[in-house]
Amino acid sequence: MATIAMDPSLSLQIGRGSNQHGAVPVKEEIQGLIEVYKDGHVERPQIVPYVTPALPPELGVTTKDFVIDNFTNVWARFYVPKSNWKLPLVVYFHGGGFCAGSAAWSCYHEFLGKLAAKAGCLIVSINYRLAPENPLPAAYEDGVKCLMWLKQEALKGSSEWWSKQCNLCSVFLAGDSAGANIAHNVTTRLNSKNLYPLTLKGTILIQPFFGGEARTNSEKNMVQSPRSALSLPASDTYWRLALPCGTNRDHPWCNPLGKGSAKMEEMKLLPTLVCISEMDILRDRNLEFCAALGKAGKKVEHVLYKGVGHAFQVLSKSRLSQSRTNEMIARVKAFVNR
């Protein structure tokens, strides 16, 4: 898979900004990804190329972008593989700490094209609003809005080519990192919504981005290389930018196991697949989340991918990462085709 490798000079660490916004000082920064100035101005260097919805013909996947909401500029990229039968629908949210990333990033475009082709599923990749301009719950609201848009398209008998190959009775919410957090929180918000004719079957959470004021062992002790996609200081910065003012990392949107969060036993949750990376600072928090789901009687399964770090499936070109990515795709395929 052709993916990008993070340049060490663009390591995702907290540091001093280039301060291209005149004499205004930088308030928050994740180097190479986002600079937030004290006057509220936000800059996002183009560390990853943005690409059009085109894929190599040999992949056998047709792609197209659709506007979901003109007012908020939320849109989605559709991936429809060639098939003689209807396919499960996966609604996907990209990562980026709620503050960066795009459905048009080359790394996500290539990964989701491969996932659609090899897992045999129709994918809708959501380009939601980003923090800090749009702090949470904006991304969750965009996720719900996209599901309601899909519902309306189905109800009116959309003539779009994608709807003819979509199995509306087999819909999954998925995402990686912050996108996995969005998928989980959108799921909880959909409990009170009538989605007919859509039927939700499960969630797929890849390295879900959760947090908490108390540090886990992997957060405290996992040594990260300069090429790592997520460091602890960067994680903290993302949460400061994304959460509502006056809150901390024990907010329920960040820490689903915190004292202020709803009890898992009382929540209506879908069967869940959690993909965890062994070398990820989020590893222990992800394992704790899975254990809590199981203890609450929820259907959950998890896979630990050894030797790889956060976001390996989209940011690493190593042979090991590509092998683990193929393993992940095979597991997702089995999950969505049960």
C-alpha cells in the first residue's frame, strides 16, 4: 500500500511554532499539524497531500464526493467496490485528534480504498468539522447528521449509484484514533433516533482516542520515537483544543470510564471490534475500555497488533506495518460479513 512516512523533522511533538501570523504568539501547537495563536487564528500546515476521489482502476473501487450539509461544509467520500451483490455499509471517521485530518488526505484515501476492495464493503468517509474552531460535540453532531442524511437518501429511493449496492440492514460505524472516539460517541447519540431503513450492526474502533486525568502505564512508560504519530504531550494538547472550555480529561467524551460518565451497563451499545496497537501510548486505555465493555455484558472483541504503533495502518510504509494492516483488514472483513 502506498502510504506516507512521517519525516522526523515533522515529528508530532509539542514545540515552538514558526509564528508566521505576524507578531501574535502561538498559544498551542502540535508541530507540523496545527498552530493556534492567542488571537484565535488557526493554521494547519499541509503535512499530508490532499487528493481527489480517484483510485487506480485495477483496485475496482468507484469513488465520489457528496456534500452532506452546505451550511457547515460537511461532506463525505464514498468508496464503492465492484460487486454482484449488496455490500455492508461502513461509515468511517478519520483520525487527527479532532483538530487535524481530512477525508481527502492521501493516506486515508489509499487505506479506505484498499479496505473497501479487500473487505468487500461500501465505505462513506466523513469530513467533519475540526476543533478548536468547532470544539466537541461538533464532530459528534456531524456524525449524527450524516447518518440522518443517509437515512433520507434511502427513504427517497436515491438513484445514486452507491445506493444500489448498499445493504441498508448491515451498517457499521468505524474510525481510527479520534475517529474511533467519534464512532463510539455517535453510537450512543443514535439510541434515541429512528434510523429506519438503516440497521446498525456494530462499531469498529481502531486505536480509539480516549483519555483521563490519571495516567495509564503505557501513557507513562511507553517510549515513543520522534516518528510516532501520537505522543503524550500531543495527546494532551488535542484534548485541550477539542473539549469544552473549563473541562478536563475526565469529561465523559474523553474518559468513558470516568466517574462522570454513564455506566456501561445502562448504555445501549452495538457489538464492538477494537483494534489495538502494542506500541501505542493508548494501548492500556484501550484494553481497559474493552474490559469494561465485557464486564458490562456488552459484545466486544479486540485484537492486539504486535510491534506497531499508533495509526500504523495509514502512516507507515514498513513491511511489518503493511502485514499488520492486511491482518486488520481481514479481521474487519470477518466482522462486517457475519
